[in-house]
Amino acid sequence: MAKGGSRYGAGRPGWRRKCEQSLALDIRQLHRRNRLSPGMCFSWAWTTNYGDRAGSVMVRIKYDCITLDYQWTPYSGDPMPVTCSLWIDRTPCHFGGYRKWFLCPQCGRRCAVVYFGARGGRYACRKCLNLAYMTETGDGIDRMWRKQWKLEAKLGPNGERPKGMHWRTYELIQGWINEVEEAKDGLFCVHAARLIGML
């Protein structure tokens, strides 16, 4: 299996840019914040993990289109103004109403999220930009940790049974957590044996 990812033996290429490290515009997030009414005009900003501003755009909402205005600086050159139009498609929901989607400016497919980084400083979908998710670069131990965190999130702060949870369900979750910990220990032993063999 090929090397790659965040750890030795992950088996996935780690060279691709990650979605989590890109400036993303999510139409579901705009909907939750009531920012999709035609005629609206507002500024949308991204921040780093340290609270510093990573980028911002001016957003104008129309019925069938969202227009982004921003400054883009090419690798060699001066900042230049860019206007990027993101067309909106609608699909009916089972219980009435409809769901809004972006249409990727490059391939035209429906997507909920577009990312900055296309040619000319524009936005496109994850597939057109060949982006990967951070989870794709993890090894077996990373996946076991994520599985354990999801199981532990169903329990109380100190692993106790939440109010209203059946004892049978609680015991099942505890058993699954124990199985994950055993699998994690086994993978750690395999990685440790590999490292010792390389010395």
C-alpha cells in the first residue's frame, strides 16, 4: 500500500488541497442565516483558526443568481476586481417547498458548497478543483479515533448514561467503545512494530 496522508501507512495521497483549508461558500449556511432573499446585499468574511481575516466578498442576492464581488491577487501581478456569478437551481422537497443548490460555474453540476481557487480567481465545486477532505488522509488509527469520538458524543460528559437513554442502548455503546479501543491498540502495535523494524 502506498504511503501518504497525515501518518505513515495511511495509503492515501496527501498532496491534494483540502476542503477544510479552502474558502468555501455554503448555500445551506446562507439559508440558515436568512441571507438568500432576493435584493439582499451584504459582506461575507472568512477567518482563520486564530481569528484573523482570511478573505471577504460582497454578496448580492437575486432570485436565480448570487453575485460575488471581491479583489483577487494573482501570483505575479497587482490586485484585480473579480465578479463571479453563481447560478441557483431548485429541487422540490418531499414535504413541500424546495431546496436551493449552486450550479458549479465550470461543470454545471448541482452542489451545496463552492470553493475559491478556480482559474482566474473564481469559485468552483470540489470535483473541478480536485479537493480532498481531511478525513481522506487519515490512517486506521485516525479513523478509529473519529469513530470513538462519535460514540462518546452520544453519552454524558463523563461517559455516563444520558437521561432517557435505555440501559440496553447504553451498554451497546459502551461495548462498541471497548471494541474500538481494542482495535486502536492493535493498530498502534502494528505501527510500532514497523517503526522498530525500520531502526
